[in-house]
Amino acid sequence: MRRALPTALAAAFVVLLVALEAPVARGYNITRILADHPEFSTFNHYLTVTRLANEINRRLTITVLAVDNSGMADLLARHFSILTLRNVLALHVLTDYYGSKKLHQLTHGSTLASSVFQSSGRAIGTTGFINITEHSKGRVTFFSEDAGGAPPVAFVKSIKEMPYNLSILQVSSIMSSPEAEAPVAPLAAVNLTDLMSRKGCREFANLLLATPDVLKTFESNLDVGLTVFCPIDAAVRAFAEKYKNLTAPGKASLLLYHGTPFYYSQQLLKTNNGAFATLATDTHDKKYKYTVGSDGDAITVKTHLVTATITSTLIDQDPVAVYAVDKVLQPRELFKPEDAADVPADAPAASKKHKHGAADSVAGPNEAPSDEAAADNAAFRAGSSGRWLAASVAAMAVLVLAV
């Protein structure tokens, strides 16, 4: 009997060890999933057009309330602008997981769920919250907090569930929300170099102006999604000698490395830690990437060589965000680790795809390179910590068995 407890403990350790070594779940792509359901093709199309597809793919837990083509036809007949359509559809994307089973196990039969419209900051007060209620005979309905007496929409069926990350549920029609349906003023055109020059990044703006092809790549992403990490003037001046030593393709890659072809608000930067594809990243390539995450209240951008901190926000207006950082981002593809604070290595020739601009650097609407990168990075971090913990557990198991 004296060995029964240690043996049981050892068995438990072995089970834990196996669990720790299990594969890490990969991300998902809402566009690809809905492509298998043609009755939602219009809904799927407008998730891409409004860039909500990227928002969904970046989230760790999400519920999508999909509407079939006939329901979307009723919405489109109202001739909303794309910006208003985004707000209406954002009401149908909940920032928590609700599978069909969870819908029928609500505490007190109802709950309030936050939508992407609410988390975007565009909803006034609580108008972006969705009331979920289970009625008699298992009927479940959804309605926005500002529905104003409009009838709720009903849960129809589950389309796809990936517990506890992604749930796609069909609802009977589009939810009513005067706040989400309100007209949205068109966004003013953004002049990147002028904005940078006026807000502490003049030196970096001058580098972009001196390389028109690179600037064109940045500008081509302004309407579809762009986040730029712009080094402040002091950082660029301190880096000037290294920049001079780069080849022309190396300079282009370095500048492109400071932009990513997706819009990231500060909230998304803080909550979506992981590897980011950049404008210098070829399609499906794992090069020219960095990680973004929180360090207390600060947001940091980490390459393999330097860690830069965001010092200010030049603009944060979907689909464009530009943040000032205190260091030039140095990719390992251009610099050796020992040269990060010294002299740069000879720059390798950039891929031919770079000169074609964003079309070759960014995946199409059915792809989500930044999400795959984030999943890879998360898997790496989880795998590394898991292997360390697994080794510790294994050692403990051996000690217990030896008792």
C-alpha cells in the first residue's frame, strides 16, 4: 500500500506529460469555412469586403451569427454604405464562444454578449451588446440592446463549431439596430508621408519618399488595411550608417518590414500576441516577421534582434493605423545578431516578389497569413514552455517511482 500513492501520482504525471506534448490547435479561416456553404455566399462575400473576415480570423474565441442569402438580400436592399454595412454585420460577430449546447445552458435562461461592433468603440453605451435568450421548447433568440421593439432573430442551426474557439450559427435574419445602421461619414484620405512628417517621423517619411516603389506598396494598402510602425527621427538618425551600408533591395525590405497589410487597433495589438506578416513577407513565407505584444501598459514590437516600444499613435482609424516606435526594426534576414547594435551584415538580395508590391506580399481575401503566423508563433511559445514543463514533470515522475 505504501507504493500505491506514488504509483498513482506517477501515472497522473505521465498523463499530464502526454497532454503537454499534444499538438497545439491551429487557427481558422472564416472565408474558407463558409465557402463550403453556398447558401451563405453573400454573407461570406461581405465579411471580406468589410474586412470583418480578418477581424474574425485574428480572434481566439468568436461566434459568428450567419444570415443566408435571402436575409442578406433584405439588408442590401436598404443600400447602406460599406462602412455602415460593416457596423451592422459586426453586430453579428460575438466576442465569446457560443456553441449550440451553450445556448441551451444559459444561466437564468439569458445573457448579454459583446459584439465586435461594441468592442470597436463605435457603439454608444451598450448598444453593441446582444441579448441571448432561451425560451420554452429550446427556442433561442438574439436581439441588440437598441433594437427599439424590433422582433428578435431566431437561432436556426449550428453550421460549424470548434470548441471553444469558433462557432458559426445560422440566425433567421439580420438584427435591427438604429445605432449600427446610422450613416457613417466617409474616411478622409490619408497622406502617409505628410502625417509622419508632422508627427515625429519625418526622417522615415523621407526614406519612403526616396524609394517610390516602396511608398507605392504602403499606399496601395491604405484602403484595404495597413498598420505601420514608424521609427521616430532620433532612431532613424542613429541608424543612418547601417542603412547606408544596405544594398538597394535590402533598403526596400527594411522599409517594407515596418508595415503590415492589416489594420490593428491598439486593443488588437494588446490582445493578439503573435507573429505578424509584414509588407516584406512573401506569400506563405515565414521570413521578415516580428511579434507584437504587451509589456504592462506598453506595446512592444520584437524582432529577433531588437525590441521597440510604441511611443505614440499617429492615426488609429480603421483601415489605417500608424504608430511611432523608439527603434528601427531590424530583421534577422538583413542583420546578424551580433551586429544588431553594431555594423549590419551584407544585405541579401530581396525576393523578386518584393518589387511587385502588395499584390505579392499579401495573401488574397481567402487567405489569412497573419493569423497563420500568429498560430505558428503561439504554437512555438506553447510548445517551448510545454517541452520545458514536460521535462520537469517527467523528472518528477521518475523521482516518485523511485520512492
